[in-house]
Amino acid sequence: MLSLIKEMLSYPFLVRTFVVGILVCTCAALLGVSLVLKRYSMIGDGLSHVGFGALAVATALNRAPMAIAMPVVILTAFFLLRMSENGKLKGDSAVAMLSSSALAIGVMVMSFSNGMNIDVYNYMFGSILAVTRNDVIISVLLSLFVIVLYVVFYTKLFAVTFDETFAKATGTKAGLYNMLLALLTAVTIVVGMRLMGSLLISSLVIFPALTSMRLFKSFKAVVISSAVVSIVCFVVGISLSFLFSTPAGATVVCTNLAAYLLFCLLRISPTV
């Protein structure tokens, strides 16, 4: 085991992958608990598809992908939140409409440019080889931004997650903290797309939270467990991908699925 770890860390691209992956997994797991409890879990899937559309347009225009995708995804997150709260088109319907439309636009743009550009392909399905030194720097800064804001406003996010009406009654600006949650989710999705791909990044938001909820009941315990489960599944998934030459993103998702099934078995076990 130690020899495997030493061998993996001898490759600079895998070191970059572990640094970015662990930070993204932590951010996604922390936010995922609130998103799942608020029934916003599919927002990650919708935002990742919007991100793919933005990346496709940026690539076709020869612009910096992150510079285009980040503001587009953030604005979409705010729009989805507002539409879900006040519009006639609610929750999953709004997400489904925007995500499918953005994905279609991305594919159409690619078809009118140079076809399936390899960089856009990496954003769709993820690639550990695509993580550059600049990606690491940007990802570290943005991930730390997400983690710091989450920790600072933890109690407020907890309040609007469990009882938004009561939070409003006690003077908490629920709308502001819902927007903060949407902002942090959008940043996490864009950062993680380079590694996991737009089609798989939402699994990092959903799986760890659902897995931890199988065994733990308190919000704090679920949050901590989600972060640990997410990081462990990522490390195990990347290691298996390295050993068996399987797609990295898909292997990480399958590892998360295995963890979820294991926690389900532990929950129904009479010894637990």
C-alpha cells in the first residue's frame, strides 16, 4: 500500500489531482448536506450542465474558459434560486429546463466550430491529466474561499437549512444566506468540472450527504461524516483508477456508490 502511494505521488499530475480533488470534495460535501436537506440537490447537476455550455462557448470564442463559466454559472445559480422561490416553475422543473437547454447549446456550439474539441471533452467527462499548475492555484484559492465562508456562516446556513420560516422570524436574512449557498455551490461546481467533468461533478454534492444520513442524525455529524466520506472515496477512486486504468471520474462515482450501499447495510444491520 505504501509503495503504491509513493509511486502515485511520484507523478506530478497525480499530486495536482489529489490537491484539487480533496479540496473540491470537501467543499462539495459541506454544501451537499444543506442542498439535499433543502431539496436543492439537483441544482448541482443543472449548474454543471450550464457550466459545460459556457465552457463550450468560451472555447469556440478562444476565451479563457473559467473567466466565462464562473460568472455565467453564478448568475444561473441565483436565477434558479429566485425562480424556485417566486416563479411558477418550481424546483426540479426549472433545473431540468435550464440544464438540458445549456447542454444542447454547448453541443450545438461545438458542432458549428471544430467538433468535439478535446478540451471541451475533458470538461464534459473530466480528466486527471487536464489539471494544470494554474488550475491548482485557482482551485486552491477558490476552495479556501468556499470553506472559509461556510465556516464563518455555518450557524446561519444551518438555520435556513432546517427551518427557513423560523430563521426569518428571528431576524435572519434567509434570502441572503440562500444566495450565499447558491454562490458557494456555483464556485465549487466550476472548480470541480475540470477534474470530474460536467456530467459527474454533481455526484460529489449528492452522494456523501446521502451516505452519511444513513447512519448519522445530527447536522454537525452528517457534515463531518460527509467530508470524510467524500475525501476517502475520492482517494480510493483515484487509486483504483490508477491501478486498473479506468476513467477517473467514473471510478470515483462508483466508489461513492459502493460507500452508500455499505452505509445502507450498516444501518439495517442488527449490530448497529
